[in-house]
Amino acid sequence: MRYNGRGNFTLKLNIIGALAGLAIGATLLASTAQATVYTVDAINDVASWLDTGIDAGPTTTYDFTVIDPSTLWSAGATAARSSTADGIPVPNDFGGQWTMLGYTFNFGALVGEDASHFFLIGTGPTILSGLSGEIHVGYWDSDYSDNSGSQTLSITVPEPSIWAMMLAGFAGLGFAALGRGRKARIAPAIA
């Protein structure tokens, strides 16, 4: 058997097709990610933090972003206790860091909680995977009675069906390229 040269052209078409499929898949994924907006109040203690309604899966990636990072909320009446979602800067006579339940963050930081741990969101964007269970979000503080303000948070979660469609499409492109490549390699030589 001799190589007839047509396989190289087929391989180039397969590569172009695969790249086009990747571009289309990436566009679909970007356009179909589901973002939900939440208002997180500073007055709610940890036991009553906002339930996002998200039951996180460890293989899914979540994007937490505060809509307006310059928004202030407060851990008390004085201006020195106001902060963005990143929390009261350290050092500060009215703030600093607070440790509870084995976790330490700045007072006034926007923090999330899943089934097993707390995690810093801050002003974001904070992109995380490996989360599991219900996601709650809130204001990190020791005393919520004099807090005020809120943050508006967007959480983006990709649609699971889009991931499945993309993976099926990529697998189809791979099988098509594999089949065409084999045919090109074993094609009889034309004398």
C-alpha cells in the first residue's frame, strides 16, 4: 500500500472541524451559563445567612462576583467600621480579623459556606470548584445587632445540560476524525 496524499487533506479538514466545534461549544457555554443575583444583608447572623438555593456539586465551577465592588456595608455606626465585601482592612482599631468556627476572615467580609467549610468571596470575582452541599452567604462578624447595609452578589453556574452536549459533540468530532483518518491511511494506492 502506498500513501496517496489525500489523507493529509482529510486530516486538515478534521482539525478545522474540531477547532470550529470547540469555538461553537465555548460560545454556547459562555452564553448559557446561568447567573443569579442575590442581596446579602449585613444584619443576618451565621445561622440565618442567605440560602442561595444552590446545591453545589464538587465538579462544578462557581463564579461569585459582587455587582458593585465599591458598595459599603457596616459593622457599626462609625465610619471606620464600614467596608466593601473584602472586609474591614487590617490593621484597624474597629475591625481586623475575626476567628469563629475554626475560620478567620476580616470583619465585614462577604463569606460563603457549603456543607463542609467557609470560604472567602470578597468583592470577587471568586471562581471556585470543589464545593458541596447547600451554599449560604453572609457577613463575617461576631455581633450582628448594629450592622447595616447589603451587598448584591451574582453567582454564575454553568448549565449541566450544556456541558453534556459539549462533551457529546467533542466525542462525535473525535470519532469522526478517527474514522476518516483510518480510511485515509488504508486507502488503496492509485497507480
